[in-house]
Amino acid sequence: MEQNDKPVLAPAWVSRDLIAPAPPVVANGIVFALSSGEYVRQGGSAEARAQRSTHATLYALDAETGKELYSSGDSITSFTHFGALSVASGRVFLTTYDNTVYYFGIYMEH
């Protein structure tokens, strides 16, 4: 897109609202977005904040259109704290506050 003969950036799509999102990861034309589920308001103890948190949710979005391709729904049972996504060998990995490692497979055409 150009404006006054200069290139400008224009958003192609906007994702759904995510609870304390982690940085997204892009692989094979898919954006992996993590809603951490962590209650991040300061004040009170870490234990109290943990009790007010909900479960994390992983989303797979088409990088070109933003269309939701997958959601982990309620399958992740804890929240992430400073969590990050990793992608390797056709899988997306994440860890949760209760020290569980989750991985989800990525469909890849052969």
C-alpha cells in the first residue's frame, strides 16, 4: 500500500482478544498465538494471582487471513507464566505453571 508515493503498513487482520498473550510464533504459514490465562494484576500474593488465573489456550491462525484453524479449548489445564512457544519437528511446545509440557502436532502436506 502506498500513501503520498511512500510505502505504508496497513493491518491485514486482527486476532481475537487474548488473556496476557505470549509472543506469537509463525511457521509454515500459520501463526501460533498463546493466550496465557495468567491473572496479571499486581497486588496480593503470587498464590492469590495463581488462583485467579484461568487455563492457557493455544490458537493456530492462518497467517494470511487470520482465520482460526485450531484452538486447544480446555485441553490445557493451567496457565503459563512468562511462557513461550517453541516450534520444532512439526510440533508446537509450551509449558504451564504446574510444570506440564504440552505439545501439539502441525499438519504438514507432503
